[in-house]
Amino acid sequence: MIVISAASGMLGRLVIDRLLTQVPAGEVVAVVRTPAAAADLAARGIQVRHGDYDDPAGLREAFGGARRLLLISSPELDPARRLAQHLAAVDAARAAGVGALAYTSFLGAGTDGTGVTEAHHATERAILGSGLPYTMLRHPYYSEAFLNSGLRAAVASGELTDSTGGRALNTASRADLAEAAANVLTGEGHLGRGYDFTGPLWTYPQLAQVLGQVSGVPVAYREVPDGASGALRWLNGQVRAGALETQTEDLQRVLGHPATSLRQAVTAVLAPSRSGTAPATPAG
């Protein structure tokens, strides 16, 4: 069986969608905190089990019989609590005799244990120490945090503003990352590997140009002083410093085809507005 933790979340559901194109539903187990919220998955023939990162004993039962397990990282923002949850999940996977574990880590966590990578780095070390066969899936920031329905305002005004200094971002779509995870869970040759996933690099000036091309409305780019606060201000600073310009071929290699391009992402974002359908705004 292939077991997916946190399966009712946005990434988990996308992974399951991809898995069902490759394996029968009866071979997939969705582990969720609230089984009632995954009734639609059960209706598709997927076994739904209760599993809470704060309940180690329950996780051992939930992971039972797993040939491969996808451990999707906790959404908990506090690094200490997130790490405690991850360590409980790794211990449960080992106790349950999981055949192999794939973990959705964060880009840079293989070598850096500070800031946003702190809990991920420590989790990777725990997985290495567990003796479990593993694959580290290090994700960049999701493209949907930047390329979403909010871009329609730029098309409407004819201007896109930002504070990233024209530096590039290496984001990747959830759909691509989910497809890559499904390929790892069903394929061979991935054990013992740490993949640094990045999508095609893009900049806000390029985004303005593509918005104009796709919409048919010229969109100018204007750099503005950084008026953001908190995490967004920190992230803008990271982009301006070039911290998001790392790029590898890992994602394309695992997908077996090019990752979603900037033009493809923009086309998908703007298409609903042209058809008159109001799309849901993706979360980051």
C-alpha cells in the first residue's frame, strides 16, 4: 500500500489524483486528522484512516502496512512544535515497519538548519538516523503564492508593481510537485536520494510581459519601495538578495517532462476570468 499523510490538504489531494492514474484506488491509503473531511476520497475507493501528528500511537496504526509512505510536512508554523510532530511521525513510521518514506522537505534543508529550513533540516537528520529507506523531496515556494487570481488586478490597471528588484524566483506549482511525489512513490531508483525541486526561474518584469501577451492588454512593470511587513517583507528581501535563484533539473527529471512554465501558469490563472467563471484564489 501507498500511504499519504495529511492527505486532505491541497498537496495531498493532488498527489492522490496523480496516484490514481498509476495504481488502483485500493492500493492507496489517505491518513487525515478528520476522516469526515475526506468522505470524497473514501467514495473514490480509497481507504481513509485517522492520523494526527500529535498522536504518535495513532500514527503507528495509521501507517501500518505501508510499502511506501509520503510524509507531508506539518502546516504548523512554530518550528519546535512542527519538529516534534515530524519526529513523532518518523518514529511511528519506523515502528510500523514502513518500507520506504518520502518526505516533503524545503529547498536548502539538506545543508541549512536555520530560519525556514530549521525544522525540515532536523527532520531530514531524524529520517537519516531512523534507518528507513528514504527520499527527500525539497520543495521551493509554491507558484500559487505569487501567480494567482490577484494578477487580474494588474491586467485591469495595466501595471504590475513589486519590490523584488527584478531578481528571479524558482517557484514550482503544487501540481508539478504532486506529480513528482507520485512518480517517486510508484517508481524505482529514488531511494537514498535528496531532490532539490525548482521550477523555471521567472522575474516580475517577465511576469508583466507575459501578462500582457496572454491577456492582450499591455502591462507595464514598476518597481516600488518595499511596503510589506513581517514574513512578506523578509521574503522580498530574500528575493532581492538572490536567495531564490538556485535552480536544478531535479523536478524536470523526476517529472519526465518540463515543469510548468510562467506562460502556462499565467494562462491558467487568467483563463477563468475570460470565460466568466470566478475562480477560487489559491493559497500559498
